[in-house]
Amino acid sequence: MSAQEAIPVFTNLTDLYASLGTSLNHAERWNNLAEEFEKRFGKQPTYIARAPGRVNLIGEHIDYALFGVLPAAIERDILIAVAPRDVPPSSPTAETHHAPGSVIAENLHPKYTRQVFAPAPKAKPANVDDEVHVEGWHLEIPQELRWENYVKAGYYGVLEEHFTGAAVHPIPVDLLVTGSVPAGSGLSSSAAMVVASTLAFLAINGKLEGADKVAKGELVKMSMENEKRVGVNSGGMDQAASVMSVPSSVLYITFYPSLTASPTPLPPGAVLVCAHSLKVSDKALTAKRGYNLRVVETLVGARALARSLNIPVGTREKITLREVVGRLVEEADVGKGGAGMSADALAEVLERVRGAVEALKPPGGTEANEFGATLEEMVRLSGLGEAEFREVYLSWVEVDATHFKLYKRAKHVYSEALRVLQFRKLCLDTAAAPAAEGADGVAVLKQLGQLMNDSQTSCADDFECSCEELDELTRLAREAGAYGSRLTGAGWGGCTVSLVPEAEVASFIKKVSETYAPYKGLEGEALSEVIFATRPSTGACVYKFD
Ligand code: NG1
């Protein structure tokens, strides 16, 4: 599927609902949002932008090392209704809600209050031609997990991308947000918020139609950049899944040498069940010791590995673990926009490179100290001077650690990248030659499940992104009959995903709900909020009202 494809803009509700390809009753939510918008703002919305959350089947913490991953969009999503606001010409622009490009943002959830904000252009003084040039924008985005910050992050990206140069101001807008992706759960509510916000501001400013309309690949890139503004160095998997998914398939997303997304059908006979551990994982708040630290560890590990393999790396270059294997085999034409090596060739190199990762164990490192390298050891392994090292690897991100586990992180990344390729190959081979009903089909599902279980072990032991609750929940899921079960998303809390025999979903959910202690006392809707089966859904889109 091409990143050049247009973002779907529907003008007919029947087509829109059909495109979602899921069993949920979307109509009720869309209607309710439009009606509520009209009540609050006295006019119907011009657009509703939709962006789904995602579940990652396999391929954790390898997107920012530029390895392919296998997520699917889920049925739950974020919707943002938006319309231009008429500001009478005589209105005092000093008041925020009358300023050019100002936003009044509300959330359907009663616990969130109305937010009003306006971006300020950084403009050059008028030149001789009296033409003002906007050089960029000020819009304060506190690095806190608050819904309006994600809205602002999406807006800021649209301003920087489409409203610099000759001063054409964005229009003032009213917007209303609603969402059904549980926050802090590893189902990418944050990416869904940022994609939906970016999309809403693009739509209302006319950037989804006409010759220069924004394509899917561009929306993914903008949303990735936009999410970084809320403080997380995101790898791109969530935004790509939210934008590019298609119903009934998982998406094989690659980032290197370019962004591609290929639908991969899951073998019949199993469904996905997401279960929340009920431990909230606050990724932005724990980034220094969690997510961002892992980004630094994997990048420094890549440089140290390249050095031990005599692979040239530019002084300021932040080579990734994927690029190291590419350079090792002199991957053809990548620098010239070539397609890169095939999945089979990549799997072969990954097998070969496993042993080389041993070079990342610092001298004196032991099993007992988990082969952690101190800052000095890490600088030495990188081959850079300390000042240069700090500049390249530590100046753009805050981390908090005394030891950096380059060896264990790289070991996880390479083994996980290989599991993704094995998982995909099993799916593709099964689709090409469907097994007769019965034993063979189950055998494939069991192999897929085993890969998911191995991924969980690697996440827990080598990448250390699991936690007690996730370990326990995945164990109970296997006992309850799942073929495989693992954490999904960044980890340290949030959700698990299990591959469950289709005929046993109800009994599986019952068993897990009876055995996982934090679910005690939950029933009905409260229970289905935390453990639910889902089908792969379709990616982001926009509905345009008449
Ligand atoms: P979630 O679960 O949404 O926090 C994060 C990253 C992904 C990926 C996974 C780990 C963001 C927005 N998303 O996902 O890109 O790296 O962790 O596989 O940072």
C-alpha cells in the first residue's frame, strides 16, 4: 500500500460506516458527537476526523531501531468534530478567543474542561514590500499527559508545515473531542489523539483536498513529529497503524529504507483479545528511565556494534540497529531510494548478527550486573570523545541511569525483529496454501502463539519493559487457553494481547476475569472496558458534512 494514497474523505455516512468494517455500533457515537457539537457551538460541525488506537501483535520497541512491526488498528478510536468560528471583524484580537487561528476545544467527557488557546506567529517585521513573513509559531505545549496538549501538538505541526512563509493565517475553530481508546493502556490513545487532531486541523484548513492534498505517508510523518512535542521520542508504529490500517489484516509496517505498510491476513480460527493490566503506564512521566532511555541505549548499542564490526559510521550519525545489518551486507541501493533487502535475506542476516552482539558486553560486565555499561564505558564503546558523545546521544533527550544495558537491549531488538519476520511468514504461507480444517491450522496458530510468548519473555528479561502485573496477566491468559499472550505497546503497564481460539473467546474472558485479581468485582460494561475481543479495523479518515 502506498504512502502516497489520499486520506479518505467521506461525504456519505453509509460509505463511512461500511469502510470501518467492524462490528461496533459507530453510528450512535458519530451522531451523538455531531448533535452535541451543535448544542454547544450553535452550528453543525464541518468535519469529523477519526483516528483509531492500535494493538501491536508482535515487534515491540523495534520501530525506533527501524525494524518492521505487526500492529493492527482496533475498533476503538478518537473522534474530533470541528467547524470554523465566525469572529466579527470588530472583535478585539487581544482576547485569546478572537485571535487569528484561535481554538476553543471541548471534550465530551464531563471531567474535562473547555480550553481556549491561540498560536502567535513569529513574524519578521514588514519588509519594503510590506509583506509579512511568518517564520514559525509559538504555542505553549506543556509536556503533560492532558488531552488538550495532544490537540495542541497536532495543531502546531499543521501550523509549522502549512502556515509559514507569506502570512496566511489559519482560521479560528471550535472543536469537540470524544474517545473510546483507554488512556495509558498501550493501545495508543495518544497517537490516536495526535493523528485525529492533525487531521482535523488539516481538514478545516483545506489541506485534504485539491492538488497539494496531504497523503497518508505525510500524515504519519507529521503525527510522529507532533507527538514528540508532548515529550516522547516515538518510533512511528502507532501513527502508521492508526493512519494506514485496513480491516481484517494486521499491517506489516517497515520504516527502512522507507515507510511501507503491507496488509498481512491472520490465519482463520483465532481472535485477538486485549486485556488491561490496570497498571497505568505513564510513558511521558517515566520516559527518563523508561522509553527515552531505551531509545538512547539502542542507538548507542548500534554505534558500538558497528564499530566492533568495522562498519563506518559518521561522527554525528545516529546509526540504528537496522542500518548496522544493512551496512554489514552492503545492502544494495538503499541510499538511492532502493527497496532494501528481502524479508528472507534480512532474516538470514539477523541470524548471523546474533553472535556479534556479544561485543556489547563491557569488559568486567557479568550476568550479575546485567552487562550494564557505565557512562564512561559506554563512551569508550562508542569510539567518540565524551563531549561529542554527549552532544550526539544525550543533548536531545533526558535520561536517568547509572548503567546502560546495551547488550540486553540489542539482543532483544534483533531477536524480536526476527520473530516479526517469522510470524509474518507463517501468516503469508498459510494464506497462500490454507491448511485443511483441523490439526494443521491449529499447529500454525500454536506457532504464532509461541512467537508471542517468546516476545513476552524477551520484553521482560532483556528489554525490561514488562512489570509484575503484565507477567501475571500473560501467564493467566495462557492458562486460560490462549495460543500466546504478550504485552502490547511500550509496556511497564497497560494492555496485553492474546491470540485466542475463536470458539473459546467467551470462556477465555470468563476465566481470566475470575483469576486476575485486579478484575475482582468487575462485571458487565466495566469488565468489557478492560478485557475485550477486537477485530483489525480501518485507518484514519474524515467525514465532511454538507
Ligand atoms: P505506546 O504503547 O503507544 O506507548 C510506544 C511507541 C511506539 C513503540 C512502542 C513499543 C509512542 C507514541 N509509541 O507505544 O512507537 O515504540 O512504544 O513498541 O511513543
